[in-house]
Amino acid sequence: MKVRDVMHLPVVTVAPDATLLETARLMQYRTVGSVVVVSGETVLGMVSDRDLAVRGLGAGREPAAPVSDVMTAPVHAVCPDDDVDAAYQAMRRSAVRRLPVLDEGRLVGVVALDDLLMDVSRRLSELLGVVSWCVLAEPPGSGTLRPAGEGPGRAR
């Protein structure tokens, strides 16, 4: 599966001079846990709700302080055509939960650990459905349980 299949759109961005308060309100309004800090088309960093709380207000910064004071930079990014394994590896290497998705340097999405976990959950669900069908020797929803090896028409 490719990163483009699990990434979030549209991306919520802020300028580096946006205040902590403006950024927090934007995140609340857009119901997101992070924003990408950009200057024009250039990605400068990322800010999470935790960054605002811990590095921002928790560290004594004023709500009017610029978001660039608390952003994580430089950012590690992935490409939309990368396999999701590249996102797992980038998150592990950089110890972050969210990555910008860049296509030839242009911001096109964000992929979060939660997106990857939803993909894993979906894959496991699909696998368990097939495995259950094989164990039961009947398609799901048929209503009759039979021991493995005793399919329809077999004597017990």
C-alpha cells in the first residue's frame, strides 16, 4: 500500500509567525492534532497539540509567541508513492507520530501514526475474515458452524 492511500487531505498549515493561540484555535476549529508550518511552498516544521502544551505554554511562553518557537524542525517527510513501510521507518527513526507528504518538494498531505494503525487494523480484519472462513469451512454468515474438515455434504 502506498502513502497516498492513507494520508490526510487537506493539510492544515500555518505561517511561522502565527501565534501559539492562533495555532491552537485553528487546530481546534479544524479538529486536527498537528499543523505544518510553511513559508510560501517551503515546509519549515510541524507543530502538534503536545508541542503547544509542553514546549509552549508549559514552558512559560506567552500565547502571543510565534509558533516557530515550538515547532519540530527539520521535518522528516515521505513521498506519496512511497510504500507505507517507508512511513513506519521514518517515524521510528525520527521518533515522531506525523510526517508531511511531499511530492517533488510540494506539500500534498500528512500521514499520522493513527493512519498507519487504521491500515494495519483493516489488513488484520481482512486476514481474519479469510482465516475464519477456512477454519469454519463455510462462508461468513451461513449460520452453521462445522468443525474443520467437515464441510457441507460430509458425514460426521
